[in-house]
Amino acid sequence: MTQLVYNFAEGNMNMRDLLGGKGANLAEMTRLGLPVPQGFTLTTTACHDYQETHQLSAELLQQVDRALEQLSETSGKRFEDEQNPLLISVRSGAAISMPGMMDTILNIGLNDKTVAVLAKLTANERFAYDSYRRLLAMFGNVVYGIAEDAFDQILTDIKTQKGYQSDLDLTTEDLKTVVVEFKQIYRHSDQGEFPQKPKDQLLAAIRAVFESWDNQRARIYRRENQISEDLGTAVNVQEMVFGNAGADCGTGVAFTRNPATGENKLFGEYLQNAQGEDVVAGIRTPQSVEVLATEVPQLYDQLHTIAHTLEQHYRDMQDLEFTIEHGKMFLLQARDGKRTPAAAVKIAIDLVDEGLLSKQEAILKVKPESLTALLHPEFDSQMMAEHAVLTTGLPASPGAATGQVYFTAATAKQASDEGHRVILVRQDTSPEDIEGMIVSQAIVTSRGGMTSHAAVVARGMGATGVVGASELNVNYAKKQASVGEQVIEEGDWISVDGTTGNLYLGPIETTPATIKGDLSILLEWAKEFAKLGVYTNADTPRDFQKALEFDADGIGLTRTEHMFFKPERLLQMRRVILAKTADQRAEPLSHLLEMQQADFYEIYKLAGDKEVTIRLLDPPLHEFLPHDAAEIQEVATQIGVSVDYLTTRIDSLKESNPMLGHRGDRLAVTFPDIYQMQVKAIMTAVLRLSDEGQIVHPHIMIPLTDSQAEMGWVRKLVTDQIAEMLADRDITVDYTVGTMMEMPRACVTANQVAKESDFFSFGTNDLTQLTFGYSRDDVGSFMPEYIKKGILPADPFQTVDVEGVGELMKMAVNRGRLTKPDLPIGVCGEVGGDPASINFFEQIGVTYVSCSPFRVPVARLAAAQAHILQTAN
Ligand code: PEP
Ligand code: MG
């Protein structure tokens, strides 16, 4: 018989796959002797069984009964007992934490009878009815799908009628009325009465949690966070402890270190006389956990000790949920805490300093993609000084963002789809808002604390976040927010500083971030452990300068055609393209030679002793041609030909499929003088630098080659040109000529192509285009559907398609090295900066990757992780 239910005492932290993260940690904390209310976990296997049949199997029901029996014994309470009823919570918990994405039901076991027993037992009628109304709302929402708003509205109405400030003002009589009205909601729904039998409540709750794995917000969250659909969730059933049973009770969330900054100091929030969901849902703005230090120091000390024990045990920052019931501390959950990218870096480094982690382990703790958020711009300090602070909230997630205000997830999403920069402003957020949050530059709420849903999600996504800005009055009906007299309409611009919590009216410009402090230490370590080189794709000295600041090893790809878009260059380029004979090309080429020579000189000079790979021209010609009548007229005048002549010439150059047409080295075969000019420009710069005492080893890269013969032909063109230039000079220049591997045919015949190549560099953009047969410029119309429908796991232009494109790459690496065992091999397409792809490149023996400047730190960390994992296996 399969064991489908485990008591907390039976599990441990290594059983995440089976018990989910929450279940495994509850078991581990039980093992550590920490004060955990007891209970049991239904496994993910039980979830998979349920997903197949949509039934709770007899085997499972039997095991639940047995576990309930044991829980009754340990707790001395029983379901439906008139003396001492057992009350429980039911919570989801997948192997990977998905905060707030699935469901929780508290206070199961209460009904019209047991609520009175509880009132009597605790001598606290208000508490009993408060607990009952919570059960009715949570059960109604999670199990019967009744909108939360329906319940909230009743509470709001009573509070408004009676002029109450908070839920705490509700009297026992009020709560009794609320219970009656909540039960009415059930009657008016098509689901019928609230089930009075605790066992029926429990089983319905278990089903609902299993079902919640498939709800829309959970699916979106998994898609965003690349969490497998196959994991399923476990269900935790746990004896209730009550934070809402009086003034000596409360509930809180604590992080063992500050999740926004990483500072090594207990950080958390506490709500007196409240139940767990109140903190996370941001319904009341909680106090800092520091209040416990002054009000009940022994509890604060206990929390502190627990935090320390857990950190030492898990060797990472922990996020705890605790409840205090009549002065007694209980732990309801511990997990690795979500943190901002800045905090992740600081914590990883501090844990090494504290001797808890090795450098390698610390490197593995930081998500490479998250570094992008650290490289985000900061507000321009001068401009900020000119803006008065509109209001201040809690600095939930650092960063600087400027955008237009939207008040709902749907309008935010729509505005973002239309190309606007969006800031989502709400009273609070709930998991239903996830799509709107994903597209927002910043998330601002008027309620809730540092552990509210909005704060946790903003930090998780690396979005700027300010929460609990209580002076901000958000009115959804009017689509307005206001601070005093100042009104912000939908679409107005505001600026949000997630580091200080300040909000400003209007847009504020930002300045680029730099690498400093902890991040530079982490990247130093990454460099120590990475085997793959990390180069940059840079077309201008400015890009390269940025990449150098990010410590790129050199340039892996300079796309020379991008240098031709400045007006005076474009004109010369057009003259070259439109010319009919080599003679006509000679004059504009001589101008381009001058300009290119100056570009290359500047780049080589900036590079110093770092390597630079220059790719010769690869233009789909149509990109350079004038398109509309006005432009044609202008160009005709500029180059001194008639409009008719120009139009006919443009027509003759038109291609039905330019990306597969006259581009890349095909251009060299038809117009050798263009590549000759570029080689001349490279060598002129090299020789000039040599005269100045700087030795340059130029690497020249040929795009789009598909055969040994073609590569051989172009290589000879290049080497002849170099030989000619060196003929009467008394120096040797150490240069290489390599090919871009971007044609499937070149990959298949890589052993032959390698004979004519000093290096390979994969152009995965074209290679993916040609392997899938997807036009890289037109995928937008269908790719999102493919991903949504699960036909593609990810966009193969962003993350390498291991099975197809990856297999061709592997073949090319192996075949190329059959010919030249030491052949250097790079990747310079978009996927070169993608962490998941980098892991694959490490495995197949790639030498280096090259990516856009801002991806360099990301790629470096990913390369270190890939090598650490590779050598550990
Ligand atoms: C590629 O194809 O991957 C590549 C780097 O070249 P481009 O994007 O310029 O075609
Ligand atoms: Mg290409």
C-alpha cells in the first residue's frame, strides 16, 4: 500500500518532492523540537491520483482517518466533540514555494454548534464568531468559488454603517450578524448551504486544494517562474492555534534577515489579535515585529532564537510564519525567504563570511536573471531634487521606476500591451492581479505591510515596490488616486523610488546603474569559477564601454552593418548598394573605409589587450534601401540620379525573402570589394595602433557560410588582402579568420568547414530560424500561442532548443574538433546571454559566449553556476 499521508513526525526536509516544501519543513521543524502545531501531510502522489480521477481514493480516505485519529490523540481534541472540538487548517504546499498562489482554509471544524462550544471554552464569544466568519468566507471562496468581494462587502458595509476604523472594532453581535449574512451568501449561490459536518468540510477543502493547482493564477505563476506543471501540490492539515483569541494573541511573519536589503537583522511584522491571513492579505497594516521586543521581550527573544536555529540549520535566510496564542509561540511555517536581487547578493556574501556557505554554494544561491534588476537605472539625482515628494510608503522592493498609473490589473496589462510604461496603483493586491503586476514597472499600494502580497510579489519579480502608502487614497470607481488635494488620474505619470518608499508626481529621468559593492564581489567569485569566457556583442564604442564596466572579456561580435545607419554613412552605403559596377562602388567605399577605420581604431584602443571579433558585413540589403516616395526622391537628389533610375534599381534589388537572400558572405562572393574594404579598414587600424605600440590580434568573422568551399573562397579573399597590406611592412600580425555557424548545413559539415576556420561562433538567431523554419522577424504572430499551449516550452530564440538546434550545435562542436581539437567555439546569438542555455553550452564544450552588455554579469554568474554544477556531477 502506498503511504499517501505522513504525520509531521514522520517526514524531513529532504522529502520536498513528496510532502511539498511546507510539509517537509513542518516535519523538519518538528524533528528540530521547535514549537509546531501538529498535523499531517497528504502527499503529491495523492494529488496526482486525484488529478487523474477527480476522486479522493478509498486508500487516501482511510489514511486521512487514521491520521486524524492520531492527531486527536496527541491534541486531546476531536472533530465535532461537544467538549473539546478539534479545529484544523488546510493548506496547499508544492515542492517549490508559490506564495499566495494556491489556497488556504483556516478554522475547519467550526459549525453552528462548535462555535458556541468554542465560545464557552475560551470564554471569548467574539473570538469564536470571528473565527467562524473567517471559515465561512475562506471556505466559500476556495471551495465554492464565491467571490471574496461578496464577503468583504458585508464587512465593509457594517464598518461604514457603524463608523468603525478596523475589523477589530466589530463587536460580538456584529460578528454574529456577519455569520448570518455570510450563510445567506451561500444560500444565494448555486452551491447551497455551508456544510455543517467537519469531516465534509475537511474533504471538500482537500479537494479544493488539489484543484487549486490548476487555477489560472497558479498556472500563470508557474509559467512566469518556470515551475513544472507536473509537480502537483501536497496538502497540509494542521491543528489550529489562534492568534485572534485576545490581546495576548497575534500573528506575524518574520524574515531572519531583511528581505529588501539583506541586512542581518530579524525583520518582520506582527498583528495583535489577528489570524494569519490578515498579514499576508494586507487587510490591516501591521506593526514591526520590534514591538514584541518592547511589549513581550521573552517572546521576541524566543523568536530570535528560533530564527537563529533555523538559519544555522537551513544555511539560508528563512521566512517564518508564527502565531502567538495566549502568550505561547507557535511556528506555522518556515521556508527559504524570497528576497530582492540586492538582498540575495548581500545574503550570499554574508553567509560565506559567516562560514555557513562556501563560495560555490553562495554563487548557486543567486539567480542570474535577477542581476538584471540590479543593473537597472537609478533616478537622476539632480532631477529628483527638483521634485517634491508626493507621499511616502514602505520601501518594499528597491529600484526606480517612472510610468503611467493604472488601477486594475486588466487596464495595466492592456496599457502595457499598447506599449506604455505602467505603474499599478491599488489599495492592495491579490493573486488575481498577477498578470497586471508582471507588466508593471512598479507596484504601489495604499495598504499592507512589507510582507503583504504586493511586497512579496514585487520583490520576487525584481519590480520596484512601495506598499502601505497610507496617505494615498485609491478610488477604483473614479479611477483616481489622491493625496490630500492632489489628484492622480488614470494615465498620469508618477515616479516611484522603491529604496526610500517615496512617490513623486510626473516622470523623472534615470541614470544607468554601475557594478559596485557586494555585486562586484559576487562577480569576482563568479569569474574565479566560470570556465566559459563571457564576451559582449557591441557595435559602438559606447556599448563596448558599458560592457567593459561590466567586466566583459572582450568583444565576441561586432555587427559592422549597424555602423552604417548614421545619415552620412547611410548615404555612402546606399551608393555602394545601388552602384552597378565595381568602379561606381570605389568612391563611396573609400569614404566608408575612412569611417570604418576610425571605428575600429577606437574600439581596439578601448579594448587594450582584450580580444575583439569583427564580423564582416551581413546586411539584408533591403534594410538600407529607401522605401517611400519621399525618401526615394531625397536619395535620388543626394546621389545625383533620377527618381526613375533609382526606382528601377531598387526594384531590381528587391528580394522576396531578404533574410535568405543576398546577404552575408554571399555579398562577398558577388562584390568582393566590400569585404576587401572592411579588411583594409581593420588592418589600417591595427597597423596604426602597432605604430603607437599597441599589439592587436584581429579576429575576423564571416557570416552565413554554409560550406568549406564557400568559407575557403572568402577566407582567401581576406587573407590575400591582409597579405597585400603587410607585403611592404616589416611586421607580422597574428590574426584569425573564423566562421559564424548559423546555417544548418555548416553544422552538419563542420569537420570540413573547420579546415578553413580558425574559430567557430554560433549565430543561434539564424540557426534557430533555419532549423525551425521560423522567420525570426515574424514569430510574434504565433510564438506566444505555441508557448501558451505548451507546444514549445520556451521561445527558442531566447532559450536554446536543446533537442533540435542544440543537437546541431553539439554535432558542429564534435565534428569541428575532429578536424581541429583545440578549435575555439563561441555563441553570439541572443541565447548567448541566457542562463539556461549557458548551462547547455558548458556541457557541449563551448569556449565562450557573447551577449549584449547588460547581459554580461548575468552570463558570468550563469557560467560560474554551470561549471560548478558540471564539476559537482
Ligand atoms: C545570429 O544569427 O545569431 C547572429 C548573431 O547574427 P545576426 O543576429 O546579426 O544575424
Ligand atoms: Mg546571423
